Amino acid sequence: MADAINIENTAAENESDIQYQYIEKCREYVCSIADKTGRPLKAFSKCMGCQMNAKDSEKLIGILKLMGYEMTEEESEADFVIYNTCTVRENANLKVYGRLGMLGTLKKKNRFMKIAMCGCMMQEADVVEKIKKSYSFVDIVFGTHNIFKFAQLVYNSFNSDGMIIDIWKDTDKIVEDLPSERKYSFKSGVNIMYGCNNFCSYCIVPYVRGRERSRKPQDIINEVKQLSADGVVEIMLLGQNVNSYGKNLDEPITFAQLLREIEKIEGIKRIRFMTSHPKDLSDELILVMKESKKICRHLHLPLQSGSSRILEKMNRRYTKEDYIKLAAKIRREIPDIALTTDIIVGFPGETAEDVMETIDVVRQVRYESAFTFIYSKRTGTPAAQMENQVPENEVKENFNMLLKEVQDIAAEEMKKITGSEQEVLAEMVNEQDSSLITGRLSNNSIVHFKADKSVIGTICKVRLIECKGFYYIGELI
Ligand code: SAH
Ligand code: SF4
Ligand code: F3S
């Protein structure tokens, strides 16, 4: 095999060409092993994080397939296993170590097996140390900034016995034009920006995903046009804070302007986006959403806490009143919108009164759905250093109280449109009952309805017959 091309901690101008060369070299190797063993080599990929991680995993799978691997759902029969990890809360990390132990046993039975670890957890020095020490059978460890180098790292691993570790602290480069394998044929995530500059005091994401970088509008538009040509009807624009999209580009553009451009692309029927930080949500965005025929009637607007005192300590840069005002404005301008949110319980110093403030916001805003999390201390974040970490038993009680309020209100809100006719994107055959199709309303709610699987990927007219709390039962019209 040819020598590895050496690129140190930076992406070259023609980076994707270089990576395609590595893919080709890996393919030769994978095919030669397949010839030797008389069976195709298989790869297993697991994504443990958010939509952005899922999008990264699609790129990894795209590369693995071009290398000649067949994808499998069975980890035990895989010749290549890759975990794309998340570290936003501690329990995510613990799961990874548990699975790694099991992988070690599998690897003993398959001498061709390669194990790769990547994603946000790998950006933490103590995690990499632990893998080096306790899981020395892992072949490749890389982080979030150099995912484009995957083929090169696999190639290097095919040519060496030791563990290959390549973690970058940060990057200002965006590598375009890498292969990607979509999970669904009819919908797709599209990265519009990477990283985060907000440094909410509890959050590890800015440390493991680096500084905010926006993709150029033309690159995004070209990707969406290509997706549309491939039959995609729904796209989800992805970024940690999409409302600050475009601010640091050479030719600045707002998120709302980008949406207007994407709306013009033929074939795309639905546009979603994640996530919106309340502090940066502009009137321009509300107007664009209101006027749009394609932007879905759903806004995920993370609250985190309803107590202005805690919000300040969280470095969220809005108050309870700012948030309530914003939510009311959005509901007034776009009455059929569903508002959803994320809430953290148990932030350092949080009292029962603070939790009551959060519940008060939940009562006023009346979310259609909300994710509630117990605060998890992340080493390296400012909140981890704060005094008055809340004892676990207190958190549990407050958490349950909040969860009940959230669920009761969500069920009441969802009931309101029972009986109505809705446009539903049919997404898959129901996992429990194969006579049902599971689809999604514009407002992101789930509905199950009787239909043939040929409707998958199309937008169907469905009447909502019954609301079951989190989801609806519907019938095709
Ligand atoms: N960029 C998005 C959120 C990314 S993380 C935003 O700003 O909204 C997704 C959610 O995980 C956050 O909204 C928050 O509610 C939760 N989260 C982040 N760090 C956490 C921590 N240390 N403990 C518990 N939940 C956390
Ligand atoms: Fe984390 Fe805050 Fe950035 Fe969201 S905006 S990723 S919560 S630091
Ligand atoms: Fe997790 Fe990284 Fe996403 S920490 S939530 S996978 S950005």
C-alpha cells in the first residue's frame, strides 16, 4: 500500500479528494479480506447523541459502505464497530463503558475486527486516558473536529497494530462533499452550522464541539437541492443555535434569510430546524415562519429554567419575563404552532421556589411537549465549580412534580386538535402493529393510522380520531 499522506491538524483545500483516495485504498484491503474469508465484511454503527451526531454517523456509514463494508444491525457479527458518543450528561458516558466491555469479548473471536470510537466524549482528555488504560483493544479514537479524516484513520489502522488516537482541540475548517448515507430516503438533516459560542454554564457542548462556524449559504442550498433531486421532501436544518446562523460569515446573512432561500427550492415540502436559543430569536424569523408554506408549525425553544435567578447563573441571557413574552408573541403570530422545550432540574443552588417558577412558565406557555433532565455535573464547566450542588433526593422530588405538570398540560394541549384533518408525513411501519403507519404532523406530533406501507415518504391527509396523551390515532381520509 502507498504511504499515508501526512496532514497535521488541519484540513487541506482539496480534503475530500484526499479522503476519497483513502477510501479507495481501504476498499482494496476490505475486498481482499472478503476474498480470503469468502464472505463480505460487515460494519455496525451506533450513534448515541443528538441529531448532529446522527448526521455525523450518516457520513461515517457513507464512508464505510464505499470502503466495501455491508452494514449490519447485529454487533456480534460485525468486523467493524464504530460508536459515535455523546457526553452531554454523565449517564451517556457510563453506557459507553458498559458496551465497550462487551465489545472486548467479541473482538477476541474475530481477528479482523476493528473498533473505532468517536464523537463528543472523545474530546475529553480523561475519557481518552481511560480508553487507553482499560480498553486497549480499541483500534481508533478520534473526535468531533476531524470526522472527515475517518477513511485516513481506518487506512492507518489497517497498516498498524496499535491504537490510533487523533483528537483536535478545535478547528475553523468545514470539509464539504464527503459521502453520506441517509437513514431515511424521504427526510434528512442538513448541518447549517457547527459548534457553539454560548457557554451556558452547565453545558459541555462548546468544549467538545468547538467554536461556532456557519456553512456558506450556497453550500447548504446546493445540498438541499441535491437532496430534493434524490426524493427528499422534509429537511431539518441543524445547529446548536440556529438563530445565530450566518453572523460570522464573510458575507453575513440571517437565519431567516437562509430560510427564505431554502423555501424556494422545489420538491422540498417541509422545513424544520433545531435548536433555537430564545435570546437570539428575531421578529424576522417569526415573520418568515408565519408567511411560509413549508416551515413546520413547530418551534423547540429550550427554557432550561423559569427562575430568572437560575437563568442568570446558567448564563442563558434572558429572564423569565423575556421568555414568557417571546412565547406569547410566537403563539399570537402563529396560532397553530406547537412549542416544545428542554428543562433542567437540580442546577446548583436551585430551590423549591425556583422550581415553582419553572412550573409557572410551563403553566403559562403550555408546551405541547417538553424534555425534562436532571442536572448532570460536567467536569470543566463553570457550574461544576458552583457551591450548593442539590442533593439527589431533593432533585427527584422536584423532577417528578415538574414532569407531572408537563405531561398533564401536554395531553390537554394535544387533545385540542382531536377530530381535525391534518397533513401527515408517513414515516414508517409501526413497530408494534404492522397494519399501522407512523407519521408526523407539521407540529411534530406523532400519529398512527391504518395504511399500506406504500404511503411511506408521502404526505397523507389524516383525521385525528383519538388523542392518547403523547400521540394520536388517526384515519386516512
Ligand atoms: N443547543 C441546544 C441544546 C443542546 S443539549 C440548546 O441550547 O438548546 C440538549 C439539552 O440537554 C439542553 O437543552 C439541556 O436541557 C440539556 N443539558 C445540557 N447540559 C446538561 C447538563 N449538564 N445536565 C442536564 N441536562 C443538560
Ligand atoms: Fe449548550 Fe447552551 Fe450551546 Fe445549547 S446554547 S449547546 S445549552 S452552551
Ligand atoms: Fe451529545 Fe455532542 Fe450532541 S455532547 S447532545 S452528541 S453535540
